[in-house]
Amino acid sequence: MKSQGFEAPVLVGGAAVELYSLSALTTGDFDISTARQEPFEQALRSLGFVKPSGAGVALRGWVHPELKLGFEVVASTVLDGLADRDRIVLIDLGSDGIASIISVEDMIADRMGQFASGSAPEMLAQAQRLLALHSDADRAYLDRRIREETIGEHGIEDIPTGPA
């Protein structure tokens, strides 16, 4: 994407949680935020990814038939533009380039937002685990982001501090 002059896609969602938790929490897919969905999907096609279709297929993303990896573009902006782009973490992949990943603070805030929605109660435990693993997180920024994601319903103090 960068070689085509586009901003790098950003890894968000469960795969970011898996990276930040050192695989203590696992996922089966990679959620991506990119404003350039078509070039991103073209890149996936060129790497052998296919878009499953047909009866009984609920997947909205792309899957590599041999690697069994799935990618889905879930947004055109990271967390609807609320995440601070300057906090996106760059991971050097050596000769394969650089990967961009949402900040751990924004990932925790996202988990808290999903928890607050009532549709994903298990996300509180994910937020707790991530905060326990990343005690060096910027707590002021994290608290602000949690309050944004939960429409003021929760703050950092609502993440349990006991064993994750």
C-alpha cells in the first residue's frame, strides 16, 4: 500500500489484542482499517486471498485457502477517527516492510466500548488483561478514550485491577 502512495492499513480488533497480549488472547482473523479498501483488497487478491461466497458463508472478508488466514476491512478510519493517529505503532517486518497497529490504549478503550454496549461482556476481561500486561500505558489518554468510547459511562477506574 505504501509503495502505491497510500497510507498503511492499520491492524485493529482481535489480532491487535492477540499481539498486545502475547497470544494470551487469541483470534482467528485480522481486522483492518484503511481508507483505500479497493487497493488493499487487490493486494490481498495478488497474494492468493479469495472472498468466500455461496450458501452458508457468513464471512465478509478475505481468506487465504492454504494459510487459513482471514482479513476484513472493518473501517475506513481507525475507531471512527477518535484514535490519535500519532499513537499508531509501527512494527518493522524486515524485508516485508512495516505494519501499523492501533495503540494499546485505543485497543483497551475499544474493548471497553464494546463491553459498555452490552453486546460483548467478555470485552471487560480483555481490557483488564491488556491493561495488566501494559502497566506503562498512558493512563490519562486511556481514561479519555474510554470515556469517549463509552459515552461517559466508564473510565479507567472501571477496569478491575485484580488478576486478569
